[in-house]
Amino acid sequence: MIRLEGVSKTYAKNGTKAVDDLSLEVRDGEIFGFLGPNGAGKTTTIKVMTGALAADSGRVEIDGLDLASKNLEAKSRFGYVGDNPELFSRLKAYEYLNFIADVYRVPDNERRERTEALASRFGISDVLSASIGSFSRGMKQKLCVVASLINDPSNWILDEPMVGLDPQSAFDLKEIMRERSKAGRTVFFSTHVMEVAERLCDRIAVINKGGIIFVGSLEELRARHGGGDETLEELFLEMTDAEEGGGK
Amino acid sequence: MRAPFPSLLRFSVLATYGLKGRGAKDEGAIKPLLGQKRNAATFKSVAKTVGLAILVVLLVADFVVIFFGTNWAMYQALKPAGLQGLLILNAAMTASFLVFFIGFATALSTYCLSSGESLLLSLPLKPKHLLGAKIVTVYLSNFLLAFLLMATAYGVYAWGEHPGPEFYIYGLLSIIALPVIPVVLSYFILVPLMSALRALRNKNAVMIVGGIVGLAFALAFNFAIQASASRLEDSAWILEHFAGPDAFLAKAGMAYLPAFIAWKASSSGLFGGALWSLANLAIGAVLAALAAIVLGPAYASSLSRFGDVKIKRIKASRGFLEKKLKARSLRFTLFMREVRNMNREPVYFINGPMIVLLMPVIVAIMVLAQGQSLGELKAMLAGLGQGPWLMLIAAASGAFLGSSTSITCTSISRDAKVLSYIKSLPIPIGEYALAKFLHGFSFSAFGAAVGVVFIGAFAGLPAPGWAGALFMALAVSAFIDVLGIWLDTANPRLSWDNPTAAMKQNLNAVIVILGTMALLGGLGVLAAFLKLGVWENLLAFGLLPALLAAGGLALYPRYAIKKIASLES
């Protein structure tokens, strides 16, 4: 379970208020989609949620653990796939996975079993001894996904995870999201692909200009907009256009 | 609308030299005012600019002093024989030679700056324009080098001979023309090489080859300067080696037409000088255009294949995973990450651990090139062995080498790309920071030992002196390492495009290198002033810095946790 209460974040470098008094709750066992136009505050929210950025105010809880005061315990409860897979390019893939497993203190047999299963599922078993710097963006993304699951976390946080993935890997990723949800684990991901969110998510949140403008299921969203059979994409554009002051 | 070539050239110059274009300035002007934060940023950028300007002035002044001394000695030696005009020929030859090496290294390291550059190939740009812009860009920095070197010679000549104004004009035209050919020649070598050898078409290979070329050049240049410095007072030697009919300068000068033309331009009067100068400019322009037209397509083709990598594919067997995936302590795993990231990145390795091995080689070359009797030097150092002086010299050597790796003072900057991710992991930031210190200090300890052994073995330092020198060297190195990691945590360079900027072009590294020199110099003066005994020296220059380092290190994690949490990378 992930909970954000009144989170705000202004970047000191340029004074931009990226997130403004944001509150959100992601329940156990649900797949939660985080949607918003470019620059809406999605990545900043996720970075605050994972401790990569310090919030100016507000509170983040992971499985009931306060991220500020129980930092390490809270961080041990999630796996994170960032928006940029440019990680440790000088390490070999297996060295990176072993590093992450050491950080999460994953026992030897579990790290081997999970690496074998996940690397095989994402088709990167044969490049584990290669340098990450030689990988394509998609391969790096797959490696990040494998690394994020090496501790079998109760919460899985992904920022634009489909970017760079081939169709088979994107399909596998969605399957894993469903499996984890069925097992009672939380999946939180941001995306620009409305079709993915529409098919996959139990609930969604729409963020614009640093604030949440909708949280709920797709049915609730449709009901709010007159109960028609509009697609999520149409509803999303309607909402964000309205925020911009009436659209085109 | 601007023609493509000037725009391309502007892009190339800005990207290569990391300059900010006019647009960036405009953008800064329209940014909202942020009160004190903006003032602080302005102060920081002004301080940075002033610091860099001082460094550039010091560096340029250093070279001017070297070149001026050499040219003045030559002028004094050649003047009595009426051959002082050879000064210009010598400067032209030397400038062409230096520009060839520096130009080659620059052309190599800027051949393909980033993947963004290969995107240029998708634009409707002609290959000759792509290479032409590159040649002009590399030429610009080499023109400054040639100017520095040749203007000194022209200045010395003018000081003594009071020539007419045309001397200065033709001199400037020669300085403009001469660097073109060595730069163009570099591309005539590089483009076919890059086209033929796939192994060269990647960032690492370029870094390694460039590093070796640069290193060989630096050592050879150092040797030449040191060797000639010891001969400058010997007029007979200068005459024999520079003015004799069999002298290398005479032969090479006659063979290398542009240098010969530059020499003639300075001594052929108003009309003749103009013709020679124009001839040199024409040769340069024609060769540059020819290179762009002939080599352009091959250059564009090699650029499109730059960075092609072949991934090593080996099926990970159960045995492989059992062997490789093993739990280790968090401290060890963080330490190993530091070691691997540094040792496998050529620019980090060359400017970090490699320095420890390189410095003694440079010092040895300086000593050998000076032609001094090693026996005399050894006897002089051995004579100090009765008191604590030899131990202090060995300690200073160790401390200098131990603190010269720039590892701790760039440790946070080097992680700028992954800092955000690191912060999302359950890693105690104190442990993370300690691993960085231990990594830096492990190389400092090695450097300190090498430095002490270097002097100790050469000068026959008595056994107890070795231990004392090593203790002091380790203590001072540790103290500087602690200062370095504090500095880079307080002011890391978080925005960079290539690893060179994170380490080699990091202001923190410059501050620590210069600060170390000042500190060691200050300690040397202090030691000479205090004239302490062995034990007092150990307390003052060993125990005290060790305690300061320990205190700084003890306080550091708390600061690092707070500061790193606040970084927005």
C-alpha cells in the first residue's frame, strides 16, 4: 500500500512548483495507473514517492511505514523502475543484479532463482555477462524491470515502463503486473499510453499542473462525464483540455 | 534565414567547447527573478568564471614564460652571427609540430562527440559541410596554441630588431595559416583510420588511443623542454643545432614549405612579404577545402557507424549464476561498485588511479632530461638523512602523490546520472558516502606508498624514516581526501554530458589539486621555519592531520545524509 498526504515539491533550481498538495492512496492488490500530460508532475511525484527527491511538505507512507522517518524499511518495501534506464553503464548485467540483490539483502538462492526466471522471461539471459553500456534502451529497460523484482517487493513502482520495450516484453510486463496484483501486491505505474491504462488498471489518477484532477475507476470517470462509452483517451483529453481553459 | 554551414559551424563550436550560445543568454534574461537564490547562483557563476580565468591566465603565463625564455636565449645566440631570423623559422616549425600532435588528439577526441551528433546525418547537410565545420572547430583551439607559441617568437624578434608594421601583419597572417595544414593532415590520417577500423569507432577506443597519444606527447614535450632548458645558456650548442648547415632546423625548414614561407614572409619586405603570406593562406585554404570535399563522404559514413557495439551473448547457465550471484556485505558491494565504475571508465581511470603511476615517470623524465648527475642529487638527498629532512621530503612526495588522484573530490559528481536512483534504494547514505571515501583513500594509500618508496629508495632513507614518512603521507592524504569529499558533497557537478566533465573538467578537482600544492608548500615552509625534531614532526605533520581527517570523516556522514537528500539531480 502506498499513501501520499499533502505532498508538495518546488524545484529549488528554477522555482517550478511541480507538485502541489497532492494526496493519493494506492491499495494492496490493485494496479494503479498514473496519467497526465507532459510536465504535469508525474515523474516528480514518483521521485518523491521513492525518496529520490525530498518533498517540501507532506508525508509518504509505504505499507504504513513513513518514508521520512523509517527510510530504509520503507524503501525495502518497493521495487522501482525509473523513467531513465541509464544506470551503471560500466557494470556487467549480472554485477548490477547482484549489487541490487545485496542492497535488498536477498538470499543467494532467491536471487539466483529470480534472476534466472525473470531474465529468461524478458529474453536477456544470454547477455547477463555483457556490459550494460553495450545494451540498447529496451534491453536496459528489461534489466531494470528484472532488478526491480529481485527482492519480490510488496509494491512495484514504474515510471513509463513500456517505453523502449518490444511488443513481447511489453506483453510480459503487463502479465507480470496482473500476476502481482492477483497475489495481493501493489502495482503503481505512470504512462502516456491510454489503451494500456484502460485495459490494465483497477483505478487511475489523472494529474495536471501538479495537482490530482481525478482518482477512481474508469467506470467512475465515465459516470462523472455523463455515463457514455467514451474511451479513456477521449475522457483524458476532455479533462486536461478543460484544465487548460476549454481546449482547442 | 542563415545558410547551413555557418549554423553548423556555430553548433559544432558550441558543442565542442561547451560554450553557451546567444539563446542561452536570452533564456537567462527572461527567467523569473528568484531573489537570494538567483543572487547566490550569480555569485557562484561569477566566482567560477573568475577562478577559471585565473587558471587560464596562470597556464598561459606558464607557457609564455617557457617559450619566451627559449626564444630569448636563441635570439641572443643567433644575433651575433646575424641569423636571428631563424627564430621565426624555428617558431613556425615548432608550432606546426605541436599543432599536429595537439590537433590530432583534439580531432580524435571530438570525432564524434555524442550520439546527438550522428543525428546530424539525418539533416539535409552535405558531408563536406559536416567535415568542414569539424575542421574549422578543431582549427580554432589550435590557432590559439600556435598564436601563443609564435607570437612569443615574433615578440622577441620585434623587441630586438624593431621591424616595420608589415612584420606584425605578415606575422599574424602566418600564425593564421600555419595551424591549418597540421589540422587537415590529422583528418587525412583519422578519417581513413576510422573508416577502416571498427574497433576505433567507439568512445572507449577513442579515449584510450587519445590518452596514449596525449600521454606520449606530454612526456616527449616535457622531456624536450627540460632538456633544452639546460642547454639554453650554451650559445655554441644553439648555433650548432639551429643554425648550422646540417642542423635539423635548416633541413626541416627547407623541407616543410609552409614554415619556410612564414620565415620568408617575415623577411621579404612589404611586397614580397605580402606575396609569401598570401601563398601560405592559399595553401591552407585549398588543402582544407580539399580535405572537406574528398574526405567528407567517408567522414559522414564513419560517423553513422560510430558507436556500433557487438553484445557478448553467452547463455547464463545455472553454474554461472551460482558462481556470480553471491551475497556480500553492503559496504563491500558499494566499494566494489566504486572500483568498477572508475577502473572501467577510461577517462576516470586515466585521471584517477593512473596518475599514481604516471607522476613518478614524469618526475623521472624531468630529472633525466635536466642532465643532472643522479649521483649528485642522491648525495644531496642522502646528506639530509641525519635529521628529519629526508623523511619530510619522502612524506611530501607520498602526500602529493597520494592526494593527486581526484577520486574523492569528484565522487558525488561522478554519480550525478544515478544519484536519483541510488536515493530510491534502501542504502544508508552514510554507508554510500563511506564507500566513496574508502575507495578514494585506498588509491591515496597506494599513491602515498609509491611516493615514499620513490624518494626513500632513491635517497637511501633509513628504515625508521620510511615508517614515519609513510605515516605522515597517509595522514595528509587522508586529510585532503576528507576535504575533497566534503567539497564535492557541498558543491557537486550534477549536470554533465560526458564523464570528462564529471572528473577532468570538475572545478572541485582543480580546487583540490591547487589547494594540495598550496597546503604542501605551506607545510614545507612551516617545517623549515619550525626546525622540529623527528617526533615533533610526526606529531605536527602526522598525528595532527590524522586527527583532523578522523574528525572530518566522523562528522561527514551526517552532513552527507542531509545534503544528498536535498540534491535535485
